[in-house]
Amino acid sequence: SSLQSSALARVKPSATLAVTARARELKREGRDVIGLGAGEPDFDTPENIKEAAIAAIRRGETKYTDVDGTPELKAAVAAKFARENGLTYETNQIHVATGGKAVIYNALLATLSPGDEVIVPAPYWVSYPDMVLLAGGEPVTVIGHEADGFKLKPAVLEAAITPKTKWLILNSPSNPTGAAYTGEELEALAEVLRRHPQVWVMTDDMYEHLIYGDFDYRTIAQVAPDLYDRTLTVNGVSKAYAMTGWRIGYAGGPKPLIDLMRKVAGQTTSNPSSISQAAAVEALNGPQAFIAERGAAFEKRRDLVVSMLNQATGIRCAVPEGAFYVYPSIEGLIGKTTEGGVVIDSDDTFATALLDAEGVAVVQGSAFGLSPYFRISYATSEAVLEAACSRIQRFCASLK
Ligand code: PLP
């Protein structure tokens, strides 16, 4: 019999991690490689947050905590939802886990039975479909086309819902496109969901604070309070506070769901790190001004990357509302040939050929469920981005 479980056999290894590994391999061979694959801010965790963690260690907060978060962190999360999203959650409606990833997985594991369907709008964050599969459910992919800003249209949602639909996953701003839903767009989706009371909504708001221009950020439970009783609002400190390594994510939702999620955590991870939780309290309750300062830097990088990519032959790059990704189309390059004789027949070939020719690591759109595109993470310095985009321009110009 096979070592691998039947559940794991349904899952693909993470494509973003594969690109990172290939780039690292080329670097070891002495190649000059620019990695634009990683999904984390290049900024450091703010000093006051680090100090709060050190103080927690000194106070002896180094033991098990409540399984789904300390009372202090749950209170800070509840205050955040009230302050920033106009959402009221009691502390017994809050779940804290080891990253946003674990929060989402706990929710899926807690609720999916074999055959249950989860609607996942593409382009999607790579982990959603595979986490659904691991939890025994069936991902149902629907497409948000570039012409619609990579967003799910209400009619497409309506057509995808069946009696077996358990969840719709929303992610705004999105990884990998940076697209964010307006209040009106969320209301239009809510209108569809009202006709299907069996469908729950998981909204992944991880990039909430990375929003540019005068975009007015909204989350669905705020826009459609009548869906509050079947919405899980997921967020975390990883992206907004440059805390990817600390592993703290959180969610607010109806108590019966939160109780089930606690049951999962209680038999798997137990609590997330007590020290990281103390740091997250400071992140949420402490000064917030640096978020806007860093946001301004990200916005400049976005504008630089979008502009330079649109000057590359055969590439078309939409302007995203948020996050730190762009998702350009390579439709105009399909069928062309590299100097080495490789025909660009897909975004997979494009990403490999670009890495081989110019040492720029990007992630192919096929990993996110919509081709022919690729994803660039612009969470790196302007100098590096400028160099990378120049190389991409040179690569595109070299294709025949
Ligand atoms: N959700 C989205 C859309 C993400 O891009 C990520 C990280 O890449 C996560 C969730 C996971 O965040 P965390 O590092 O807190 O687990």
C-alpha cells in the first residue's frame, strides 16, 4: 500500500515554493537571480512589537494559553473589528491560530464532509483548493476574468451554487491579482447568497491594509449584516504588520462555528505561540501610522512595476487596487520563440524561460487557476524592481 494518504494524494505541492526553490538552486550555481516570487513584506516587524514579545518572555508568558487565543489578544481582535470594520464580535466569537493559513484550514476541517463543495474564485491564492481537498471537500473553481477586474460576477456565483455548496471563499484584496471588491460589488454577491441560505462565506481579508489611492475598503459582513450569521471574517498580522514569521492569524464569526474551530485546534496544534500572541496584542493596540507610510512605499512600487511591464512587448498589466502583487497577461507572447529556440506555449514555459534567460523568478498563472498570466510580488526595493522589469522588457523584446 502507498505511504501517502488518499487525502494528501489529491494535493499538489505549493507552486510558489517550487519557484523559490528553483531560484535558490540557480543562485547556488552562481547565477544572478532576482526573486519576485515571495509573498511577504520586505519591511521589518516594528520595534514596539518586538519589544512586546521580549517583555512577554521576561514576564514568563512562555506557557500554554487558551487553545484559540489569550483573552488579551481576543479582546484586541474584537476591538480591531469594531474600530476598522464596524463589526461586533464578542471574545467568544474570535479564533486565533498559527497564521491566517491555519485559521482557514481549521474552519474547513471543522465544517467539510465528503462531497461538500467550496466555491473558489480564480485567480485564487494557491492554498485554497488544496486545503479544501485535504479537508475532504471539493473545490469548485469559477473564473473572475481580467475584463471584470479579476472579480467574481454575481451571475457566475449563482451558476456555481448547488445544494452541496458549503462555502464561498472571497479574498479582497486578492493574492495573486491585487483586485479588491467595492461595497457595491460585495452587495451584489450578497444578493445572490441571500437566495441560498446553505452557503457560508469565508472572507480572507489578509491584505486589508494594503489598499491604494482612495479605495474604500469593505468586508462582506459589514456590507451585508444579514449574512453575519454565516460569515467568517479572516484576517491576521502577517502582511499588515510585517509579521509573517510570528504565525498569528485570527477570525471573527458565529459562535457555533468558532466552537467547532476550537475543537479542531484543541486536538491538533493547541495554542499559537504565547510570545507571538503578546506581540500581536501590541500590533493591534499600538501605533498604526507606519501602515500608511509603508503603504505609500508599496503604492510607488506598484506604479513603477505596472508602468514598466506595460512597456514590455506583448505584456498587458492591469492596475491592482491593493496587496503587493500584479498579475500581467502574456497573451501577446504566446506562440513566440526564445533565442534558445523554446516556443512560449504557456505561462509555465514563459516563467521557466524567463528564469533561464534573465534570472528573474516569477510565478506562472497556472498555479493560481487562470492562464496565460504570471504573478509578480513587488514587496521588494524599487531598485530591484526596476532591474527586474528591465530584464523582463529585454526578454520580451528578444522573442521572435
Ligand atoms: N491568505 C492569503 C490570501 C495569503 O496570501 C496568505 C499568505 O501568503 C495567507 C492567507 C496566509 O497568511 P499567514 O502567513 O498568516 O498564514
